[in-house]
Amino acid sequence: MSDNNLPVKKILLVEDDRQLSDLVAEFLEGEGYHVKQELRGDTVEKRVEKFVPDLIILDIMLPGKDGFAVCKDLRPKYSGPILMLTAKGTDFDQVLGLEIGADDYVIKPVEPRVLLARVNALLRRGQLASAQKESAEITCGELFINRGSRQVTLHGKNVELTSQEFDLLWLLASRAGEVQNRDYIYKAVVGREYDGMDRSVDVRISRLRKKLHDSNETPFRIKTIWGQGYLFVPDAWS
């Protein structure tokens, strides 16, 4: 998948099953990625500092430190995409992973091509964000959003958002006053069709509301329009 004119993208694969890790690494290397493997959770942070990966594939069940704890500890210092790889498929696990800052998840066993598609989508969104050099800005009352620096402030205070949270906020704010349906949001922010079951956008909406001092019970800034989607209210930011 790599363009010969672009630097090879680096992936850190954190998986304690050596056989599975070798197979995934070999497949991704064959697709043009540079892959480093890590078998323990408690050694990930040091490896990230030295390797500086463009993307992390992170298993949940790891010796030393589980994937949830690794993701939570990495997020304040690592801004790249984190793709969680797990044998657990419950809503709780999926929601928890997204709540602590993961960008996406896949459930094992996963077809190599499906994993590759998720990796490509996450890295493609990162490239698009980096390519947006123009400092387009949105101001709604006390809310300020700068697309060039990907900075958000509310009442003069910085609001720390993950990459996909920022993309979601920008999409909604740039179309303020218009209901955005889930199909469009999933294609634009998540990078795939909405399957009717995926809750990742709902989780990120919930996180945005918390960070932007909105209410999840009775939202007035980012409203849920039942059966349609979400609405960013432009005059609710005083």
C-alpha cells in the first residue's frame, strides 16, 4: 500500500501470542509497513518512545499490564491512532476501549484483509489531517476550533481531544444547525459504512459532551435527533 515517494509507515504490534504476532507482522510487512513486535504490556511505553510508531495495534489480554491500562497511560503522550485487537466482543469492552482513547477495534479472529483495511483507514485519516495546513477556524460563542493546529478552547481553556473526537467535532461544527445522520458521520469520521450496531460514534459524542460541558441526559449543545443523527447547536456556547 505504500507510495514509493512516501516514508514507510511504522506499526507497533503489541500481542503476546507469538505465533499470531508473527503472522500479522509478516502480513503487514508484505503490505509495505515497517512492523515492530512487543509481547508485554508493561514495556510498551518505552518501545513507543524509541520506535515512535505511526500506529499501534494493541491486544487487551497482555502480561505485565493489560491493553486498557496501556492505552489509558499512552493517550496523554501519544497522539497517533490506536487500534485495539481483542478476543472479547462485548459492548462493555468495546465502549471501554473507546472511552479511554482507542481509535478503533477489531475482534479476533480477524481476517488479515479486514485488519489491513482498518489500519489503512486510520492512517489515511491521519494523513488527511496533517495535509490540512490551512488554519481554518470556527468560533461559536466561547468555543474556538482551529483546524490547522487542531486546537479547541472553551471559555479560554484548552480542551484535550483525541484525533477522532476532533474530527467529529469539526464535522458537526462546520455544519452547525444541520442534522448529520449516522451514515454520513461513519463514512467521514470512522472511515466505513454504519452497520447499525457499531457504537463508536455514540461513545465519542458522549465523550465530547463531557469535555465540552454538555449533558448526556439533556444535551443542549450537541443534540441527539432521534432516528436521524446529531445536531450541533451554534448559539449554545456562551
